[in-house]
Amino acid sequence: MFKLRNSSCSATGEDPEDSDILNYFENYLVIASTVPSVLCLVATFLLVNRVAVHVRVLASLTITLAIFVVITVLVKVDTSSWTRSFFAITIVCMVIFSGTNTIFSSSIYSMTGSFPMRNSQALISGGAMGGTISAVALLLDLAASSDITDSALAFFLTGTIFIMLCMGLYLLLPRLEYARYYMRPLRPAHVFSGEGEPPPDSPNSPLMAPRSSNSHTPPLRPILKKTSGLGFCIVYLFCISSLFFPAISANIESVDKGSGSLWTTKFFVPLTTFLIYNFADLCGRQITAWIQVPGPKSK
């Protein structure tokens, strides 16, 4: 936020456009992250059988790494004289990052669909755990660092390193025998007579639905019909969450702000908005691994 303040403005007043950017910055970020995510999710659905999953994963990670490198470089650049251009660059980076992150997430989820359910649960919990660790790191950094630019530089450098680590681990994944077993090429489907079905661990049972050579797009209507109830709940939940977090929740102030305590000023938003939100998200995702009601085979 401090990089969006224009030093060329007079001390007695602010540029109305710069003031608008500062006041509604979180709202712009929410729009720039949500809209591309929805569009890229639809694009991923249409391209799921046209573009290989490893291509989608590596391409999205490469683009994300490039975005983080650009943002890391801009941390130490003085943008006080071109705040509007910096704001435009930030929004463009957020649009690209949100789109590639959606492609990456949906591709990883589709890939783990061929793995046992415990691996999918670990992926679901890991996303919230990353947010919780980031929130804790933010509190520790605010307590230890006095220069906000050094804090931002440390965060983006850490993110860049983790993205590179993620790319390396993904490239090493096919070397694991466990991963190769579940990522092996699909076999043609077998037709079984009667009501009996092969056991799930049978060597003759396909791990995933077979791909059709004539259809590149999965059948949308039966998928939506079968998942309409859960899909509505997810859309409703994310709609409510996006309305409040972080556009509104990040601007909430403590009623005891005048006391001068660091917990009601400096640490209030990181603690109440980001840490509690991500920790509650982690707890909610982890509870589903312990209490599976209704079960995975319920209808």
C-alpha cells in the first residue's frame, strides 16, 4: 500500500484518483483475482483432454515464477512518481497470477484423482496450511523487522524459492515408484456383465475413466446434474467469503486502537483477518479427514 502513495502530490491534499486507489485497493485485487480464476477454470475444463496435465502444471508454475520475479524486483524500485503505472502493473500481475494459479490447482486436483483419497486430503489440507504458515510468518516478520520494504522483499524471495522448489519436486515425482504406479497410462475400459463390479484394487480395473478419441471435452450436463447440490454450496460459500475477505475484513480496526497497544494497531489485521481466517480454514479442511459424514460412497 505504501508504494501507491504519490510523493509528487502536495502536502495539503491528495490526488483524488490516487486516493481512490488507496481506499479501494483490496476491492480491485478481489476483482482481478476472482474474474480470471473463473475464466481460467472454464478454460481448463475445455482443455483438460487437449493439453497434457504436466504441460499445464509446468507452464503455470513457470509463469507464476516469472510474476514473482517481477514483483520481487519492483519491491526495491521507487514508484512514488509513477504510482498509477505501478498500480496497473500490480493488477496485471494479479490477473495473470490468479489465472495460472487456477490452472495449476485444477490440474493438480485432477491428477490426484487417480491417487488414493488420503493423498487428495493431504493436498486439500496443505493449501490451508500454507496460508496459516504465511500468516504466522507475517506476524513474526512484523515483530522483528522495522523496514517494510525489507519485509516485502523477504516474503517475495521466499515465495520465489518455494515455487522453484515446487517445480523441482514435481519433476522428480515420476521417479517415485509410488507415483509412477498411479500415474501410469490409462487402459481401455472393460465391460462387465451383471451387477458385480471389480474390486477397486483389482489389476484389471481402470484407475480413471477412459478417454474417448472422439470427445475432447468431458460431458458437462451429467457432471453438473450429479454435483449440483455440492456445487451450489461451494459457489455460495465462496461468494460470501469473497464479499468480506479481504476487501472488508482488512479495513476493520480495533475499538481499542487508541490504547497504543501493538495488538490493537500493528498486529490487529494480520492476527484477526489473516491468521484466524487461514487457521479456521485449515481446521475445517482437516475435520473432513477425521469425520467423513456422509461417506465417500454415499449417494
